[in-house]
Amino acid sequence: MKISGSISFSAQTDLAWLPLASIVTFAVAYSMGMGPLPWVMTAELFSKEAKATSSSLAASFNWLCSFLVVKFSPTLEALIGASGSYLMFAALAFLGTGLIAATVPETRGKTEEEIAQHFKGRRSRDTEAGAKIMEEEESQVSEDTALF
């Protein structure tokens, strides 16, 4: 084995299996993780009326993100190196997983109506909170104009 900056031929042939194993590992992990996520989520979270549109948007966004990764990976690797770019993609995947865990409701054992109620309840709470803030602002404005 050479100690200079290059790898010997025997070490290269010993590691010839590594690229193929890495590609297969990525394909398996992607197909069990983030790959089918848009189709699974649209099937679970949206009503029958919204499934066509939401599936189209989710699939389009999924392919857009895949395109952006493929398009900008070489540029990113040139700027920050391969390890830095892979670390950045891993961090984004980790953040995405956290966002999904925090915002997507559990649907196991729930009917479509129960899921719809979950989102209607969230929307009505948001609407009620927004209406309360607007009322407070209007009362503050009317108090300020009464002073003049």
C-alpha cells in the first residue's frame, strides 16, 4: 500500500463493490422513506374531491425537489465539497422529518370524516384567534381616535 496521496490498485479493487452497494442502499432507503410520502399523505389526508389536485401538486413538488437536488449537487459539491453537501442534504432531510412529525396528524384507525374534523377544528381555532386579535385592534383604534 502506498502512503502517498493515491490509493493503490489492490485497495481500489477491494472497494469496487462500494458504489453499487451505496446506490442500492439509497434506492431502498428512499423507497421506504421520503419517496412515497406524497402519495401516501394525499391518500390519507385529503377528501375524495381534493385528491386529484392534491396528488398532482404533491407529485409535482416531489419531482421539482428531486430535479433541484440533481441540478445543483455538482455546483454545491464544488463549493463546499462532497461531505459538506451530503451533510447539508442530511440536515434538510432531518429537518423535514421533524416538520412532518410536528405537523402531520396520526391517521391510523381514523375515518376520513374524523381527519376532516381535525383540520376543521384547527382552522376554526385559528379563525377564532384571528378574529379576537382583530377585535382587540379595532377597539384600540377606536380608543385612540376617541382621544383626538
